[in-house]
Amino acid sequence: MVKMVDIKKELGSSQTVMLVMPGTEYNETVVDTMKQLSGNICYVTANKTFDSLKELFVKNKVDVANVVFIDAISKSLKKVPDQGEGVYYVSSPGALTELALVVDKFLKHEFDYLVFDSVTNLVTYQKVDMCAKFLTSLVEKTKKTKTKAVFYAIGSVKKDPIIDKVAMYVDKVVESGGKVEVKSGVKGGSI
Amino acid sequence: MAKKILVVDDEEDIRTTVKAVLDKEGYEVKLAINGDDALKKWSSFKPDLILMDIMMPGTPVREIIPKMKGAKVAYLSVVRTSEAEKEDLMKSKNVVDFIQKPFDIKTLTTKVKKLVG
């Protein structure tokens, strides 16, 4: 059984956390994280479709009544409107400007939490440098609000360039399994 | 005569790796970088099977597939879909399989062998 991260505790002391996990622990970690977070959540997915996430959450009894999804996947796969009940669709995970505009709009609504799923999936659709620019800008924008953010990353620290780049900006990097890297709080610095 | 396979993926690493694996298995392999490129190459190459990434830049794959009348397509997908979505994607007569990325060489070769012999 996977040892789960106490994400609520982590977010209690750090506004932005990157949660790094192996692919095999993804489903379990995502479900557990959502069960821990209470309040209004904005869930950005560049990984699973909204329907697929909904299926996963319903199956695992995760309450998604207070969750608004931004789905960057479904529009490329099937015909969907710009928005549905509890979901806003973005044309593609590679459309970073469009994604940034939509997320900005949602950040203005002062959600309690922003969940970004995932940092590593984004690089499947765009160059690492472009993704890093988008993600670091998102971290900085989040820090100007009261919203706390969790950035999922599938892989491992020091092996994925995108994880390394984003790690320099988030307040804390937590590796599933217990390893924790605490940041100094200074942009670009670490202890 | 070797069976022909068209590998369509916007990621160069995937294209070259899949080609190397299938070349070794004795298939004749051609590559395309997206759906539009695949459409151009399909009519002249006439592949027995198309291995196509489900999400690529350019014209959406769901608009490309119906234009390839009679083609046999297996999707390659890094995206996780719901069961209902998968069923929906497989509804098209052309689509014969759905291969989840990442896949191992054995899974790929077994599936390809099953689909084209």
C-alpha cells in the first residue's frame, strides 16, 4: 500500500506544493489528495479527460460538488461545448496562452485550492521551456492570491527537467513515499 | 510480401522507436508526423495498419480517420479516457484497437501481429 502524503498539512505551511509521484501511484494519490481537500477547488487537467476523472472520483466516493474542472484534453478527442456542468473545456494542453487565460479567470474567483494535473503531462504537448514559463508564471500568479496550489508531477526529482525547473519556484516539493524538499521561500533558492 | 504499417506520432522518439521495433519484426514501416501528413501518405502507401497517436497538432484525429476509408487504425494514447469515451472512440469502423502509452515492446508487437498477422 502506498504511503500517502498529508497534503492538507503540507499546504498549511506552504502555499504552493509540487507533489511528485511514480505513475503507478497516480490514481491512488489523486483520489487521496481530493479526499483531503475541502472547500472550493479548481482542478486543471492536462492528463485525464473530465469524464475519466469523474469516473475515478465517483468510483472512489470523492465529493466533487465543489470542484470546477478545466479540461484541456477532451476537445481534442471529441466534440464538446466550451463549457458544461462544472467543467470548462480548453482546446488543447498545448494551447498554453488559452489555458493561462482561463486559469487566470478562475483564480480571480478565489478558490481555496488549485490542483494542476500534471506538470509532466504538459511537456507531452509543448516544449519544456514553454511549459516551464507557463508553470512558473502560474505559480507566481497563485502566490498573489489566497488560493493554495498542488502541482502533480509524474516521475522523479532530478530526472525530469520540467520537475527540476518548477521545483525552483514552488514553496515545497514532496515526493510520494516521504521525501520532502523544503524551499527557502526565496524565488529560485533552496535549502 | 511484408505487411505495411504507417506510424503516426508527433513525437520523434516514439516514431523512431516504434519503427525500429517493427522493422526488426519484418514489417515495412513508413512514418508520418501528424494526421494531415498521414492522410497524404496513406493513399500511396496503402498500409495494412495505421498506428496513430490520438492527440497531435494539426487537424484533429477524429476528423482524419473518416477520410481514410477502409483503413485499419489502432490508436496510441497517452491520454487516459473514461470507459465510455474509449467505447465511443472505438465506434468508428476504422478503429480496431486502443493501445495505452506507455507500452512495452512485447505488447506492441503482439497487438500488431494480432491485427495484421
